[in-house]
Amino acid sequence: MRISVFGTGYVGAVSSGCLAGLGHSIVGVDVSAEKVAMLNRGLSPIVEAEIGELIASAAASGALRATTDVDAAVADTEMSLISVGTPSAADGSVSMAAVDSVSAAIGAAIGRKAGPHAVVMRSTVPPGTAEERVVPILQAASGRNLGDGLAYYSNPEFLREGSAVRDFHAPPYTLIGAPDGDDAPLLRALYAPIPGAVHVVPYRIAESVKYLSNAYHAVKLAFANEAGAILAEYGVDAPAAFRLFCEDRVLNISPAYLRPGFAFGGSCLPKDVRSFLALAERRAVAAPLLGHVLAGNAAIIDRAFHAIAKHGRQTVALFGLAFKPGTDDLRESPFVLLAERLIGKGYDLRIFDRSVKLATLLGSNRDYIAREIPHLERLMADNPAAALSGARVVVVGHIGAEDRAALLAGLTDQIVIDLAGIAALRAQPGITYQGFCW
Ligand SMILES: NC(=O)c1ccc[n+]([C@@H]2O[C@H](COP(=O)([O-])OP(=O)(O)OC[C@H]3O[C@@H](n4cnc5c(N)ncnc54)[C@H](O)[C@@H]3O)[C@@H](O)[C@H]2O)c1
């Protein structure tokens, strides 16, 4: 394939060298005449294992050349990869200046060539960039519509500096954001020699996954460093503790707890975060990440409250009171905190949770709920229909499989706020459905 690579920095140089190594014909394009000259002399513009040899041999064989001439590069190739920088702006947002200018230049060049052309975004860009920014720029500059001699894909790069060539050849998967109905055959063919699954998804998902990945990697690092510092103050060999921590592939290094939705609670997580923080404070170890965890969780409860409150002070039915389904443990349940807030603000509230039988609650669980919601028995409904009776707003925290049919049967035209992500609720006709993060 004939491919132009716009931006020959870390990502662009690695893509150029590796794609040339796979047998493609590459034209590197950069605004830096110095980088272009280096590439044309077979020299890598970056320091990175293996890339010097790849670029030297690609330049020597003629598989790689570089230019500052956008028109010539677009005219000579079928596809343009964009790997220009997206640095932080002064206010912390991402600067899209290079993306905007390179998109306009490529678009204008496409307008001046006869054949079809595909543009592929490899730079890290915020969700919405394809639909709200780059596709409109490309369409306006080229005078073509998407699908009509113009294709655009989002294809985030996952390489890490230091092991970039290895990462290029062994990515976690290949992620392609594409418009509806386009299975990205050109990119599938390009990546055919690369192992791993190929996921063709909507643009916004592809763009988001890159952001999620980097934010999560940063959170993991900050957590390990912060927790390690606390443990070290108590004479713990933190790396040894972390090695065992990572050996738990069921709860720790796994998809567990990575489903976005409502707040966490229960008798362990909030208590043990507080306790870990108290250990940090006692030895004066700064722990700002852990210090914000419970505030972040409270903000999720706030968000649910505001989602309800924006509909006015209506009668509310709440499904789910214990901190998760199938238990009667009410201690620090986020649903108890939400209910408490609604009651405090004067909402008429009915609650259904099959597992919570007030008469049988014992010990600290009973003490907790007696303290938080003293007259809870008056609010509890025996079945879904009783909870729904007269309610305009229905909040579904969780509901067991055995009660779902009754809940759905009682829904007619209510406002339903789904904190659990239940597909059948979303599909329910007549109601005003409000998802929480879906
Ligand atoms: N560096 C990494 O490890 C890595 C990994 C994955 C993704 N990314 C993302 O890839 C993108 C590029 O990162 P990088 O580290 O390679 O950046 P970089 O700064 O090393 O390279 C960007 C290049 O783009 C060139 N450029 C700027 N405007 C241009 C234009 N209009 N036309 C042609 N070239 C132009 C610059 O001169 C520079 O050579 C960023 O969005 C980054 O977040 C980086």
C-alpha cells in the first residue's frame, strides 16, 4: 500500500519504519524540514530501539522517503496517517492546532487529486473529534463527503516509547473507529500481519478507549506509588505485597470493578479506604489520590440525586436499598445515602428491596439503618407494584431477576432513572428512560 505519514515524531517515525518493514511504500510528511532531511538520509529523528536500522534500510531500499509537500504526498498515496502532536494547552485542555491544520491541508490536497483517499487518525484526540472536528474539516477542504471518495478512521496508537517497535508488532489489539456500516477493509488489510483482535467500533468508542487507557495507567501508577509509600512507613516490603496483590487475577487485575455506573458502598470498601488514609496521616505520608476516593464516590451519589431532583419534587420509587443485590447489608450503602438525601429534601419515597427484611436485621447493620433512616419500615414496599403505586420517578439501583417482570409490568409512562444498566429497561416503551452513563 502507498501510505503518507503526517508527523514524523515518536509515533510517526515508528509507524513509518515498521510499515515500510512490512512492505509498504511510505512517504513521511513533517513541517520540520530537519526531520524530513534526516529521514531522507536514512536517519531516525527519534532515539528508539530498532528504529534506526528500520529507517536506514527502508530509506536505502526506497520504501521510505520524506517531504514537506502535502499535495505531492497525498497525490502519491492512497492513505494518510495523522500522527502530529496533541500537547497540553495552557488551560490543560488538549491543543488541537496541529490536528486542525494538518486535516485542512490533507483535505485540500484530496480535493485536488482524482482518486479516493483514506485519512487515519493515530494521534490521541478527545472523544467527538472525528464527528465534530476532523470529518467536517476534511469534507469542507476536499469538497467530498465521507463515503464519496473520502474515508476517515480513528486508529489510536498504543505503543510505549522504549519498546515501540515491539509494541507496534504486538499491540493489545487493533482498534479502529469507523462510521456506521463501514467495516474498514483497507485498515483490516493493512494490519493483517499484526497479531491480536481487530475491533471496528464507532469513532467515539475508539477515541475514548485511548483516553481511558492512559488515564487508568496513570491512576494505577499513582496508586502503586502512594500505597507503597504508606506501607514502607510501616516496615512493609511494598514490592513483595504488590507482587501478591497482582497475583489475584479474579478481583485485582481483572475486569472486576471496572463497569461504570453507580457509587460503591458496603461494610468494607469505605471503611478500609478511611483506615488506610488514617495510617498515611499518622506517618505524615501524602496520599492525595486515596484522599479523594470517597469524595469521588460521594460525587456519584450527588449526580444521581440531581438526576432525580431535576424532575421536581415528585413521588419516587427506589428499587434496591442494600449496597448490592442479594444481601441485606445496609451499612454505608450508597442507596441508603441517596434515600436519606431524598427524605431529607422532602421527597415522598417508596423503596423495594426483596433481600431487606427490617424485622430480621441484626447487630451493626440494624444500628446503622436505625441511625440513618429511623422510620424506614414506613417507606418499604412489599412488592414492585406497591413501590410503583403513585410514583412518577422510578430509580432502579438494583433488582433481582425474579422481580424484573413485575417492575416492567408496572412501567407505563414514568421517568425511569437506571443506575444499574438494565437493557430491558432501556427497551421499555412508553417510559422516559434516563441512563446513568450509557
Ligand atoms: N509518544 C508516544 O509514546 C505516543 C504513544 C501513543 C500515542 N501518542 C500520541 O501520538 C501523537 C503524536 O505523538 P508523538 O510523541 O509522536 O509527537 P511528536 O511531538 O514526537 O511528533 C509530532 C510531529 O508532528 C509534526 N507536525 C506538527 N504539525 C504538523 C503538520 N501540520 N504537518 C505535518 N507534521 C506536523 C511535528 O513537527 C512533529 O515532528 C500524540 O497525539 C500523542 O499523544 C504518542
